[in-house]
Amino acid sequence: MADAKYVFIDGEAGTTGLQIRERLATASGITVLSITPEKRKDAAERAALMAQADVLVLCLPDDAAREAVVLADSLGSKAPKIVDASTAHRVAPGWVYGFAELDAVQADAIRSAPRVANPGCYPTGAIALLHPLIANGLVPADHPITINAVSGYSGGGRSMIETYEPVRTAPNFELYALGLEHKHVPELMAYTGLTRRPIFVPSVGNFRQGMLVSIPLHLDILPGKPTPQDIEKALARHYAGAKSVRVVEGAAANITRLEPEALNDTDDLELYVFGKPAHPHALLVARLDNLGKGAAGAAVQNIKLMLGLS
């Protein structure tokens, strides 16, 4: 195809890399360049493929991703645009955050960016819920926030998957990062707008993929004492017209349970606000596929924006 755009996935054998490749296989106008397995750590071979690519996608551990950027930069004028799916560059100077629906200008920023950091799966849900509320003054930037989240085990990559497949050796459910240190916290603060460090409580369940991110709020201690409906309307306004992000309006009156797998194999993100007039509380929930909008789906969206494709 004479006008095809070329994408090289460095680390395509990993969970996210395989998902991105699968999605790109049906994308019109994109050709994926592959490295032979025995040469996947050969710097010269990788550099040659990088030089052919319009976009380089990094599906590597953080340190390896940083090294790959140095290798790409050594190509000078032949250096490709980069989408990094690791955590390495999410708050790094010179990188554009790859959440296209973050605000009205983010998609255009991604289109023109030479380097895009793909969001984390947990932060995608929490940022989608909190950023519009903080930006519009409904939640103060220094408000104490707790973020609870559960993911399918594929979110932990190959090492965690191997504790569940083919024979499960891990628990059905477990909390982790109980030292309250997690690599997603700087990203959460940077793109929600929070100035007070949130408490982030991640967990993993015995299901392959799917995710729920929940944030409880005491509405009576917020400055304007908003109602759940006020919060829902603010989110709906912010994401009006968004293709991948949908506010499920009226959920509080119609839904009493949420399960995490309903959006599996999609690139969708659903946002909910639960609450009743009798109580000054609200529960904000984001539901997504941690391999879809939480990883590969977002990466493909960013690749297409950077290549000028629909």
C-alpha cells in the first residue's frame, strides 16, 4: 500500500503489545512492522525498524522504554513519533498525555505531538472522574480523596497472568500496594489536578480483564455542597460528544450493582454517579476494560491521531 503508515511495536510479545497488534491488524492504512523473535533485543535491528516507522510503540518495562527512546533519538531526522505504554514518561517534560478526552484541546495536542505517554489503566478511570470536577471547582484541588480500584489479573502483565493461567495459584481477590506507594500516584495527581496526595487502594480479582474504579465523596464538606445530580451533569457536559467516554445518566435510580467485565473487548469507558437525596454522599465509578481503554485501545486511538487517521 503506497500511502500506508508504518508502526513498529517494540515489545509486541507482551500482553499490551499483542492487544495493540491485534487491533491494528484491522486498521485501514496501517502496516505493522515486526521483528523476528531472536532479534528482539538486537539494538541494530530494532533501530532499523524504528527508522522505517512513522510511529514507534513502546510496550516495555520502564527502564527498557527509556533506553528505547535514547535509541530512537539517535536516528536524528529518521526518528519516529513515539507512543510509550509504560509508566516511564507519563509525567516527564516534553511528553503529551495520551488521554484524548481529558479536555477540549487534548486530542489536538496528541495529533501534533512527537511523543505521547499512554495513560495507566487505573488512572484513566480516576482522572476521567476527577479532572472535570476539579477543573470546574466542584471538588477543591486539595480535597482528601480515596481511590479504590479492582482490575482483572491481566493488568499485572505476564508474571501475574501466569499465577492464574493455566492453573490458578493466586487468591481469588487481594489488595496490594498496602504501603500506600504506587507508581500511578504521580500520574493521578498530575492529570486530576489534585494537590493533596490521594489514598490509592488497588486490588486484583480472579477474572482476566475488566476494571472498576470508585471514589467516595462526602458532599456536605465540599464548598458548594453539590448534589449527585450536579456532579453527574458536570461530567455529562465535559464528555458531551465523546466517542469512547459515556456518562451513564440516571444510574442512581436504576442500577444497584456493577460488575467489572461488561466492557471487555471494547475501548469504551463508562462513568457513573450514585447517591440518594437522604444522604450527603456520592459514589463515583468508572468502568473500563484494563486492556482496552486502559491500555491497547487508548494506544491505538493515540496512534491514529498521531498519523492523522480517523
